[in-house]
Amino acid sequence: MTSKLFSRALGDVGDRYLEEVLSYTPKKKKIAWVRWGILAACFCVVVTGATAGYRMISPGGDGSIGGDISSVYDPSGENSGDYKLIADENGFRLLFDDPNCYQIGGEMQVIVATLSFETMKEFKDAVTKGLLEDWEKAVIVRLFPKDATGAVKICDFDHLYVPKLPAGGETTDVCWGGETYSFGLAWENGITGTFHYQTKESFDRRYQEEYLDFFQKDTVTVTKTETLADGKTVTYYTTRAGELMNVRYTLTSEGQIITVDKTFRLRMENPELTESSEVPSGIRLYGTSSDGVWYASLYHFSAEPTDEWLISFALEEYTEE
């Protein structure tokens, strides 16, 4: 088992509030550690036992109800047999026979953690075949979101989804936090990012906070807004980081709707940050389709991507490798 507690704050802790001063740079099969100095105000971490990093996330995940999730449970690992997967009218849950046996070690001052796996198959097998290690179970018991009965809320392991990416893109890892899971993304041309599969509730919350309500924040001052002939909305605004420009519009294709949210750095207080009115410093995509809802955060562009490139992001159901 190579899964680790993964510390990937951007894309999970209000990434658009941090994007002008911090860029997420995933490296394949390695831990991408958060620059703790910048994020110290966001959360406090106390690590005991296995070496680990933590991140805060918004609870969320699959959102559909149906099927018999217990049908994929095959207890065959060294530490298997002490939990079961349940699917009923209350959703998908993981129930430990004796969760108290994992209430060990020092205090973990974290809101929610995620476990990281190198591949989707490793992720699914670890949970459904009882291959989770004891320290991973301790994280699940102590830090994953739970329902009113104390059962851990999880995604539908009979129907998992993966991102469909533009040409050349690949997933670098899978991070699981209960109901939600996400993927690190990378392209050979240097573009990086994260892709998050969400519940409708968590998606709506994020969309409201980081898209609809963003310009109402006390830290944001709008200086100008205009609507272009092609329907795009351009907003100029300032924060303590400097002067920025935001471009928003909607793309539709094959039953999918994607809301595009681009940020450009025009004049930054930090001289080390690249400024450009033509190349975005970050792009957020909010996608809805019959398969579910998702959002992606993308960084490190050398040129502005085309709409054809952006609309090629989508969800597809995971099939065994």
C-alpha cells in the first residue's frame, strides 16, 4: 500500500483566494506539500504516528443512491473483516465493527483529511477488498465526515467516475475524503491542476461561495465590469495581492454545461508573480452533466487555452484496469 495522507490545499480551501500568491504544482507519484507559512492561518496540524500531511476539504462526493454496494466488498487483506460497506435509502456508508480500536494516538487538530492513492484501482481495491492499513483506518474513523449514527459517509464504489481530459493530460493520483474524491492533473506542457467529483450539495456550496458571491467579499473591490459582444463578462478588481481581471462565460456540449472562470494578473504587489492580460494565471471550471457534477482548478498556462480544449473536460464512469 502506497497511499499517504495528502496535503493539497489549493482546490480545496478556497483556491481562488490563494491563487494569486500560491500555485499548485503536483509531481507524479510524490507528495505535494503545502507551503505551511502561507496557509498557517487556515488550519493547524499535529502529526503523530505515521508521517503525514493533511488538508481541509469541503465535504462532498457522488450523491446518487442505488445498487448494493456490499456486493463489491471482498474482505481479503491482512487487516480486512472489521468494517462493512452499506448502501440504503440513507446513502453510502462505511461501518466499523469496533471504531474505538482506531481512536489511538495524539490529538489531530484537522477538520477533514484525505487519503491519497496512486491509481483508481488501488483506491477501489483498498476500500472494497479490505486492504486499508490500520493508520489509514484511524484517519477514516477520526477525520472523515460521518452521519448522525456515526457511520462514515462514503461514495458509491459500484459507480466511480474519473475525469476525461484534453489530449496529453493524465491523472497523477487519487485523493479520497469520504463522499468526495479528487485527482491531481498534469500535462507535458507544464499545465497542472486538480479535478474534483462532488455531491450536488457540496458543488452548489462551492459554486455559491467562490463564483456567485466572490465579488461580494470584503477583501475584493470591483473597479469595472463589462459584457462583451460574445456574452463574456469581464470584471476588473483589486485585492491585497494587486490588480486582477476575471472573465466568465458558459460552454455547452453533448449534454454538458461548463462554467468557465478565468483569472488574469494585471499588476501584482509581489514582483515574482507573472503578470499578463492575455495568459490566465488560473482557470476554474464548474461542470454539470447527467453523470454528475464536478469542478476543476487549472494552473501554469503558457498561453490561453482554446474553448475547444476547455469543453473537452468531462466525467466518465471508471472501468476496471
